[in-house]
Amino acid sequence: MSDDAVNPEEVRHVAELARVGLADDEVDQFTRQFADILEYFETLDEVPEVDREADLVNVMRPDETRDSLDSEDALRNAPETEDGYFKGPNVS
Amino acid sequence: MSDANIFITEESLAGDEDGPLAGRTVAVKDNISTEGVRTTCGSEMLAEYVPPYDATVVSRLKDAGATIVGKANMDEFGMGTTNETSAFGPTDNPTAPGHVPGGSSGGSAAAVAAGEADLALGSDTGGSIRCPAAFCGVVGLKPTYGLVSRYGLVAYGNSLEQIGPFANTVEDAAELLDVIAGPDDRDATTRDPQLEGDSYADAATGDVNGLRIGVPTELLDGADEGVVEAFWDAIADLEEQGAEYHEVSLPSVEHAVEAYYVIAMSEASSNLARFDGVRYGNSGGYDGNWNEAFARAREEGFGDEVKRRILLGTYALSAGYHDKYYKKAQDARAWVKQDFDEALSEADVLASPTMPVPPFELGESLEDPLQMYLADANTVPVNLADLPAISVPAGETDGLPVGLQLIGPAFGEEEIIRAASALE
């Protein structure tokens, strides 16, 4: 998208990767807007390489069993359930 | 109830009888989970979602005796600077009717400004507490990354965001911070506040004698003239009370907006992948291939700004572009941190206008997303550097509120609370 102007096929391709359906007029609108926004992002090229001396430590804890959400509560927001499971669309 | 569209859900949740916030009312941004009360994130996707548990900050509010009065309107998933991306319609600014309340925690700031709640909680990923605080003429504080638990906050940009308080006074905001701050074993990034005094509220002394204020010149460049005038009046006020200021330069912040948006959008594209309409959220009830069913559910459930950010984030992380965008943005983030560390080695706090502009008129700015992103120039560098910052009212320009932002060193909330309280 960045080297040349953004084109509608690329917007459609990224939308497919992200699992977001787009109407045709959205594709046109995003194609125009992304060209501006990505051109602006290009200025990151001017950022020097920086030594990232992050002073971070892992936070660990022992694995201990404890109560979790019960399945009825966990399923309450699901649009579709079956026998105590979430029910999703067919895996192609 | 006012007709400013401040709340998405009005519901009274009583807390304990005793506690430091007994008798106080609190509005909670609608991306913070409340057990049994729907939490929409301002999105059609979660219009019917009812969390089965409380966020840690909500448990702490209840334990402290606060009464929650409603779930405040917000830009969809926190993505916006005006509150206009909410699927539930925009909120009017109670302090400047006909203008936006700022975003993304616009409903929270408006609730406090309109007197619908004594206090409010918002979240700040790139300015979402400080911007609406400035636009509505109230106090808003974005804590140091790691001071407040994010457990139960619906994630947008995890490496950037913090929950924080709104109030009419600095001391009230500090009191609410006292209640929500501190370690939580459900958020491994939280740590002990290591207070110098007894509480954050105790720091609101208004004593700025000898305070060294750094003013980053880059954060004044291009700001509205009236805003800059109000800013210098506030600095003069602090000087009269014994503070001194000097100008500093933060060359890295020239790249903060693009670095922030690349990182935030990348994190958003990953975080929002969970909304597929299977476990929760809008499914649309589509049949057929699962990829197509998910794409249609997400097309229906998400608004334009959310789609834009998911797509741009997906693009920035995709093969061949990761180094160009994401890696460079991380370099810029490290550079911004270094600049702030350096500036704060010779100043106790840094000061700038919170927003470079006064509140926009409702509907003024929806068409050009890039122009909206640029309005965040003064707030996003603080999130990139993980630092605390407060926005405090600093007069007005043409009758519209102006906010002053004070930025402190990591876990230096007491310093910015002390300095901000001198302006009241």
C-alpha cells in the first residue's frame, strides 16, 4: 500500500485478513483515507535506531488451582449454545 | 436525567455502607466491566453484552462505599477524540453546549461537569481521560502505566492504557485514585505505588514553592493562539506562587503521533480479533463458511473508525511491513521515553496545553480521520513513555474551556497532584 498509492484490491485483501466485511463505498472511502494516513506514517523513516534498554522483569507465580467462572455464566452471552458448549459457524 | 446523552445505561449500584467514598456517586466508562450491568464499549457489537464479573476497579469502588450511577458514553472501543464514534450517538458538552465533550471518555467527563456524578472513571490509551477533562473543564488524571489494574477493562491497546479518575477538584480525583491504585494479582503489570506521603489526596496541598517546571516547546508549536495564551497565564500564576519554569526540547515528540497510532492500531487489530459473535457479541446469525460468517458479523457490529484501525493495524503487522511500521514505531517509543527521562532529570514536572485546540463543534470533524489523530499530539507522547499526567482547568478561550497538562516522572502522581492543586 505504501510505495504506490493505496488501491482498492489491497484494502479488500487486508479486510479479508482481518475478517471484516466491507461494502463497496467503504472500500473507496478507506482507499482514499489510508493513502493519507500511511503517507503520514512514512515519517517514521526519520526515526533513528534507538537502543531500547528496557528494564523489565517477568512476573511469575506458582500454578495453583482456584475457582473459575462456571460454565452457565460463561455461556450466558453466547448467541448460540448446545449441550453446554459454544456453537459457532461451520469450519468451512 | 439530562438530554446530553451522557449515559449508555443508567443503573444505580450501591456500594458498602462505609468507606472513603461512602455517599459519593461515580459514573463508570462503558468499557469497564460491571457484573450484571451491560457493558457496550459504545459499540453495536456489544450492545447486549452483560459481564459475568466486576473489573477490579469496580470491586474497589463498591468496597469503598461509592454508588455507581451509570455506564458512561464513549467513543466506540475508545477509538476517538470527540465521543462521536459511539454507536449510541454523541454526547453534548455540558460546559460548552453544541461542542464535543472530547474523547474517548467523553461521557465520564460530561457526567462530572453536568453534576450527574461526583466522580467518574475513564480510561486513557492516548489521551482519552485528559482530552475530555480539558474539553469539559474538569480534572482528569492518567496514572503511570502499572499503577491501576486493567483487569476487566475491555482491551484496546494494552501496552498504553490505564484507568483513571475524573472529578471537579484535584483533591477529589486524588481520593478516587487512592481507592483504585495498587497491585492486583489479576494484572501482572501492576505494582505498589510507593507513596511518599500517606495518600494521593494528601498531596493536594497547592504548595508549588520551588517547583521546577519544564515547558516542551514542541507541544506549543501549532497550538491555537487563545489556548497558548491561557496556558501562559496559568504558568504565570504558578510562578507567582513560587514555581519557576524553563523551556525544554523533546525532538522525539515530532514522531509521537505516528508512532502512537501504529502501535495502538496494531494492538487493536489483535485485541479486537476476539469479537467473532460466538462467545459474546453480535453474531448476525449468518450461516456458511466461518470466515465469511465472522466477516459479516464484524461488518455489522463495528463502526467506521474501529474498522479503519483494525485494518491499518493488520496492515502494519503484515509480512513485509512489520519492520517498516511497527518496529520503527517501537524505536520512536523508546526515543520518546529517553527524551522525557532527560527533561525530567532537570524539572519536577513538564507542562503543556492538554489539547492544542478548544473543543470542536459537534459534527465538525468526522470526515478527516488524520486531522483528528493530529489533535492528540500533546497527549499521546505521555502514553508512549508510560508516565502519569493530569489535566486541570486553566481558564478559557472565547468562552470554551482550556486544560493544562502536567506530566510527572513514573509513579510521581503526588508531584503532579501537588502542582495541579495550586491552580484551583
